[in-house]
Amino acid sequence: MNRTIHPEALPAKSREVRIPCGDVWLDGDLTVPDGAQGIVLFAHGSGSSRRSSRNRFVAEQMNGVGLGTLLFDLLTPGEAEAEAYTGELRFNIPFLAGRLRDATRWVRKDPDASLEDLRIGYFGSSTGAAAALASATDDPAIGAVVSRGGRTDLAGTEVEKVRAATLLIVGGLDYPVIRWNQETYDRLSCEKRISIVEGASHLFEEPGTLEKVAELAASWFNHHLNPS
């Protein structure tokens, strides 16, 4: 039976980490509850970072059902500063997916993290959702993917290769993204679901809407990453 645990009921260890990606290092925040069986890596959207209050809220709910979380910056501080002016990287999905793959390798191999046996999932927001889907295509060990307001259209035909169980969450007022996610849903050949959060815009700022996202995501990952 999957566990249902109050977010404050599970002891968790949190620490800052540095993740090697080619010739750069990315900063991250790692939280692993005692007895965790799975870990969710967060891929934030353009203009955001690991300090996103929305993603942190969702991560806390995942910690509460016994899942580890890794929130990390897809860009270095220098890259993020340049990106604010150039916009060259925010829609470069192969580049962002490469960073997510590097973080996945770190989770599996870092001798100080002791994470190598955890099942892995991806939570992507906006352009980060496209990176999450693209990263899941060539790694059969990725157990689940959740997209929040994702620009899944940017993943293109790569979504047809995804085998991880995929949940697409979209705000009911986010009309262009609904259409793009429906097209992605139709192309997915894995276990899949699309959930429309009524009354929610792209950022899920309306009362109760982000809580619904957290509930849906935590339940999906709990089912697919935590053993029965």
C-alpha cells in the first residue's frame, strides 16, 4: 500500500549540494526523508531557479509522502545573468535536458549522497517540463514524470519515446497550454493522465490551485516511485 503521510510527520535530512555538469557546477537543495524509496528532480521554467516558492511548496508535499527531492539551478549564476538579457537558453530544450541528465547521473553516482538505489522521477514546470520529457526518453530507469503548466510542445516528437508514467497538469484558464498538452497527451504511448485544475491560470496563483497541483503530483509520484 502506498504511504500517506503528513508533511511534518517524516524526519528528513536537507543540505545544499553542488552538481558537476561538464565544466561547470550547479547549486542544488537536496532533501531526503528517512526511509525514502524514490527521489524527484525538479526542472524549473525559464526565468526561475531552485528557490521557486511554487516548486518548494510542491517539494514539501512530496517529502511528506516519503519522497526525496532535488531542486537545482539549471543555469550557473553567470549564465542566468546573461540569460536575462539574451534569452538564448530558456528555450534550448536539448541544453536544459542535458543539465537534467547530468543531475540524474550525480544522483546515481555521488558517493556522499547515498542515493543510488532510489527510484527517480522528474517534475517539470513550463520549459522545464519539455526538458523533463526529453530527458526521460533515453533512460528507462526514470519511473515517472509530472508536468505543471508545461511547454510540452517544445519537446516535439521526443515525447513519443517517453516510457515513464506521465501526468500533465494544466490550469483551466491556461488556454494555449491546454491545447499543447492535449496534443502531447495524444502522442504519448506510456501510462498517462491529463488533469485540468479548474480556475487556475498558468502560474497557479489562484487560491487552492497550487495545493491541488501538489496533491496530484505527490500522489502520482508516491504511486509510481514508492513500492506497494
